[in-house]
Amino acid sequence: MATGASAVAPGAVEPFPDRVPFFCQLALGHYFLNAGLPPFDIWYTSAGFSQALLSLAGRYRFDGILVNLPGREPGLASHVVKIDKSAREDIIRWDNGCYSVLPHDDNAHYFQANATRYFPRFEEVDPEAPHYVEPWDVTDITYPFTWGFEREARPVGDFFPEHHFDTLKRVLELADGSYSVHSEVFSPFSQFLELLNYEAALMALLDDAGKTHACLESLTRGAIDLACHQAACGVDAVLISSAFAGGGLISREDYEEFVLPYEAKLVAAVRARHPRVFIYTHTCGSIGDRLDLMLATGTQGIDTLGPPPLGTVHLADAKKQVAGKVFIKGNIDPVNTVLRGTIEDVRRAVRERLAAGMPGGGYILSTACSVAPRAPPENLEAMSEEVSQHGRYERAYE
């Protein structure tokens, strides 16, 4: 099996691998339950998350790794006052009076001392002020945005702390070419929704479209900044996480206005500055009615392709629409097949997707969105076995 960018994206040094590549994005809770490390170490340390990523990539025989948490401040543990442990979750008490709830099967959430989560009001936000919003920072959303327990916002020219890239650099070093390593940036629209919280952000589209556009312009500059930093680290691909751009949340018209132009700027900037690095888009849910709009961003790949009932994409139809334009990744139902299904259900789903996706290349076998925390590891192992057996191309492509 070819490795590096050529293992997962058509058009690289080696246009086609010898078989369909396979790798999934795993929910953080899946790492907590299956990587053999304490959830605290995975969520709050660069070394812990790196180890978890490599451990499960090896177990499931993935061809790629998505690094989707930022690196953590090396001295983070010094801010811990106390950890209250129970059978289902840990509660971390911080030295600023706030606390985090860390379930053993789900993402951590950070709370103020009064048990609320902070989000700025739209009217408070200066549209020129935001640069990048990282929802998985250890202290959640702040405005102006500060990293972790830092007290001052960083200048745009030095916005990302050095440790932000520690996990990515560590995975690249330890993987040593054995995997295609991908980083993640949140799309401008996703950042906007995370900054204000979802309901308030969607209302802002209606209440003040002009200010919303100004915010999205600023957030686009930050996304370009981060993606180019990641590309400079040596990643094979950058994933744009655009989870809130599907038909379940916004219309085609809103996609054209609030998503497409900003993702197009992001894609164009990264491709111009780092032509070796692939950049592709992850959008959940119902995207069958907007594949053409996603293509118009200039993206080089489309990820999740959720099938009914989770989404609206039939893989054979999508393949016809985008063949030769982008690579595609996903389409296996992570809930009804991988979480709830039997091993035979999984094997059958893989064979069906291979039959539709592999002709002509350009397909990566994956779940449509993240593998659930409690999905049986045996189902992931069965997926890998089926790809190895049934996903091989019969001839070499020129």
C-alpha cells in the first residue's frame, strides 16, 4: 500500500494506490475507551493524544491519521487544583475557579465558576477582532480569544502559540511516513457558530448579514494562517471542518452567501502557498443537494457523504457527479452500521461502498462522520479486513 499523500488523494506523486485507502475519524470518546490511556492524558496532553492516535491507527490498520486536537501547553497540569473522579467522568478544578467536566466517553466541556459556559453576545463582537476561534482549547471560547490560561490575546502576527503544533509534529515524527497525516482547521462559518453558540450565530445571519460577513472575513484570515502553519509542519493534507454547512442547518442560498466565498478564499490561499498539500472539506449530514457548491470552493476532496437516513448522499450518484474533480471519503453509516450493526452488516456495507466508490480511483473508505465512542472495535477491524480483501485494484493506472 502506498503511503503519504498519494495514499489518499488522486493527483499526487503516485495517482492511484494499489488498493482503496481506509481510515476514519474517531470520536474523542472512542480514544478514551479504547486507547488504554486515561482520558485526561488524551485530552490535555500532546504526548497522550499522539499516542492514542498512533495506537488506534495501528490497531485498525488505517492508512491515515487526522490530528484534530491542538497541542497542549506543556505545564497545563500546574493549573489543576483537584480532580474529582467517578465511574463515568472526571471533574477538573482549575486554579482560576473554573472547572471542566471530562466524561470517559465524550469531549470535555469547560464551565465558569457559576456552572455556565461563556459565549460573547453578537453586539459585543468587533468584526475586526476575531482571528481564529478554537473550540477545543482547554478553556473553551473566550473573547477576545486567548489560549488556555493566558491572560492576554495574542497579536495576529504571533497568534498561535508554539505548543499548538506539538501534537502534529509528534505524530509526523513518530509516523515516519507510515501514514498519511492530516491536520484540521475550522471553516470560517464553523468558527462563527462556535464563537456565538449555534442559535445566536444563526440568528445573526438574519439580524445583521453585513456584520456577519465582516466577521467571516476576519475568521478566514485566521483559518488561512493556521492551515499554512500546519502545511509548513509537513502534513499531507489539511481538512476544513465545515460541519454546520449541511442542509439540516442552512439552505443552499445561505451556503452560497455565508460559506462558499470564504472557504473558496481559504482553499485558494493554501493551494497557492503550499501546492504539495491537499486541502479537502468535511461537511456532515444532508449535502446531496450542494455537492456542486462544495466543488465551487475549489476543494480537492469531500468528506463524510452521509447516506440516508443520516444524510442524503447515495455514493454511486455522488461518484458520477464529482468523478475526476475531487476525491471522496466516507458514506458508511457510523450509527446504524458501525455502532449498532453486526460484523456481517459492516462487511456487507464495505463491499457495497467499494463496488460504487472504487472504479476509477479517487475513493477513500471511511465512515460518514466520526466513529461513535462505543462502536465495537471489532467492527473497525472487519472494515480493514474487507478493504484488504476486496479493495485492491486489478491493474496499475498510468
